[in-house]
Amino acid sequence: MRFTFIIMVISSTLLGIENVRAESPAEIYQRRVIPLLQSTQGSSCSACHLQGIQLTDLLSSDPKATFASLRSRGWIDLDHPSESKLLQFISKKPDQSTELMDRVRESELEAIGAWIRAAVQDPESLNAPLPELKDLLLDEALIRHARKDQILHRFIDVVWSQFERCANCHSPDRNAKQVDKHGEQMSWIVPNSPADTLRLLEERKLINVDDPLASPLKTKALGKDDHGGGVKFPVDGQTDREWGKFLIDYGAIKKKRYQTSADLPVYESIRTFRTGFHLKIKDLPKLSAGQYAVVLMDRLDSLGRVTAEAVAMGEGRVAQDGSSWSTTLVVLEPAHLGQSPKPVAWNGIMPDGKYQLRWILVDDSRIPIEQIITSQSNLRTEIESLWKPGHSGAKQISFSDFKLLKSAN
């Protein structure tokens, strides 16, 4: 009889007849989630965030306290647990991911998803009091600011938008002669890929995250370091200020210097996108070498009327001999900071046609661009059509062509 009972137990086990007790949420958490928190492979958070949040910031060693905290933040959907916001965040895959991070993300979704589905059916987990939202070290605005996609959007708006200045020497689709002469290090622009370009700039130490304003990317463009391409934009001008702001911002994020969103910079609301139009104004009156000046460009209709606010501008400083001023025009449009930037075709913003140029001397080059482009200088001239892009086709205008008008159009 005893022999028969043993056989029956063994048979029942093999056939799966024996009832298996379901794991509690705490057991699932201990067995599947805790190892993720202790893993040296990182978490999916680091795929999207450079500062402010890791999986260990959201999940502690206490499953009930963690569940209550996530509920308090609104990241648990009690009715549809598989649609919980935490799982949605984890499932977001950046444009550029690695095989390792894909495996990490999948492990997190499976383990944390299983725990959430068990916890929403557990009375003890549901009855735990909800805490105040003090579980994150940094505020949500700062966490959002340090997301990789937000950093990339700012890079595109502020820096990448100006790289037409650099492409002839530093983009591999144009710089064969420079590479033959100086080597492969000349190529640090990755065509059509701002993300890869930003990564390469840091790898090549052209961005200095420890001393951002000493970044060769900036100092060479200003002519402060030896640079075969010459000065690309004036010291303390709009481009210089915004590049410096981005580099300081990027270094602060990489080095985790920010404490609250009050530390974050405020970028200008106007985006400038470099065109191929070069402009030189010669025969200047007696002006101080280095005087900062701006030309604003307005489109004119067939009757010679200004059709809208300035569509383009150029900034520069008077040459050392005081006789000329030159620049490369940039088109103006609202910035997309915090959003996904859209590609700009400057010839769509500046179609061929008749334009008005306004000459403005600016006492303080640090004045925001929003203020500069609303300046009402009446020292103006008109051109009948656009000119050929490129240095060799630079438009040259004598300062005497500018007339002091009695009133604005």
C-alpha cells in the first residue's frame, strides 16, 4: 500500500496534477527584480538619460514601498497593469541602441511586468499608504532636460545648424584634399548623423566636458587656436554665446553638476541656420577695429514692400584696418528646443528675389538675438536678386550704397 502511494505521488507530480502555489509579489520581486538592480550591465534608463535617473532611483529593495511610490507617481495602471507608464518608459528604445541594452530592456520588461501584474492583485500591496513624491533625487524638469534625445535636439538647433561653416574641411564627403594633407582626424562631421557627430566630437576631445569653454570646437572657430579655416564667427556674438551655452550645458550633464532645474540655461528662441551666402561690406567709414555689427535681411515684394520680419542675418566684427566687414548669412526661424528639430532647407526660406539689407551697429554683442532682429535701423540698401553661394561668389557692397531712409517701410 505504501509503495502504491509513493507511485501515485510521483505520477501526479510528473503529470502536473500537484497544485503549485503562485509566487507572491515579494517573491517575484526578490527573485527577478532585485538581480536587475544589482546588475553591472546598467539599466535601460541610461539608454535615454545622461543624468538624474537610474532604475535604482525608482525601485528599492522593498517591493511594497516601491509599489506605493510608483503608484503615487502615477506610473502603475491598476486596471491595465501591462500598460503601466513605468513599462512604457522602459520599452522606449532610442534610435541608437546596442544588443546588450536590448537584452537588458527585455529582461526589465519581463521581470518588472510580472511583478506589477502580481502586485495589482495583492491586497497588502494595494493597501500600502502612498508616500509623498520625494523619491527622486532630481526634479522632473531636470531629468527631462538630461534625456539624450533632448540633448541631441539642442545640439542640432544650436551647433549642428551651423556646421555648413565647417563642412568643406571636416566632412568626409567634401574634404578629400584636407585629409590627404593633414590626415583622417580632419573628418569629425558624420554626414546626416548629428548623434554620431556629437559622439565623435567628444571622442576626439574637440568637446572638453571638464572645461567646456576651452573646447577646441569653439576656440578654433573663434580663431583663438591655430585654425586653417580662419575665424568662423565673432567672439561674444550670438553664435559664440549659444555654442558656449550648449557646451557648458553638455559638460554639466555629463559631469552630473546640476542639482535642480533652476540651474538650467535658457536658450534663445530663434534658431539660426547657416546658408552659403557670403557678404562683404567695404569702404566703411571710420569705425573701430573689432566693432560688432549686424546686417538684417528682409524680403521685398514686387512693389518694394517688406513682406515679413527679417528672414536672415549676418553678424561680424569690423576688420583690423577698419575698412571692411564680412559675414556668412544665417536664416532665422523659431527654435525647436525640447522638440524634434525639423530639417531646414534655407533656399526655401530665402527664395531668389528682391531683398533689403539693414546695417546695424551693436554696442553690446551680448544683446539677445530677439532684440537685435527687431532693431529699427533706417540705414538700408536693396538688392535685386540673390547671389552665388560660396566664398568665391561673395557679394560685395560699398557702404555708400546704404542710404539713411526717413521712415521704415
